[in-house]
Amino acid sequence: MPIVSRDVAAVWDVSRLLVLAMRHVREIVYGFAFHPVSGRLARLLLNHYQPIEGQRAPRDLTLDEMAATVGTSRELVCKVLYRFADAEMIRINRTEFVFNDRKKLEELAGEAS
């Protein structure tokens, strides 16, 4: 308590940082709660790979890493990736992606303008 009473500005700075951290966590929780896995995975692909249509992107994330990032299982990530391929949004193999339809991915991710 003596430290707090001596430096009120420091308390405000710490409080501001805590509020920013809580807002960030809230956005993550809302993302998991209100966005389906396909939307979260589409957002991950768009943000991580920065795809350009028709160009290859090496797969540097494992299914486990993708699953951990979007909050699901590796099996579901695999199924959703192949759904994206069936819908011709991406082509996929063991070592790379080719992005065919960025606009569709953006729509799934909720980023379409």
C-alpha cells in the first residue's frame, strides 16, 4: 500500500495495461464463441499466409498448431481444409497451399468488404 500511495500514476498505468489485456482476451473468447471453426480457420489462413491467388504457400504450420490456434481438434482442421479444397477455395497437399479464391475465404472469415 505505501508504494501505491506514492505513485498514483504507476497505478493508472498498470490498470490501463490490465484493461487492454482483458479486452484482448475478450476478443479471443468472443471469436471462439461466435465464429464457427471454418471462419476461424479461414482467418488463420488469410492472416498467417497472406495468400495471393494462384501462388503457392509452403505449409509451415502443422495441423496441431492450426488446431491450437483456432481452438479445435486436428481432425476437424483437416476436414475443414478439405472442405475448402472441395469448394475450390484452396488446393492443398502435404507441403503447400495454393489459394484459388481469397474472396470466399474472406467471406468465411467475416472480413469481406
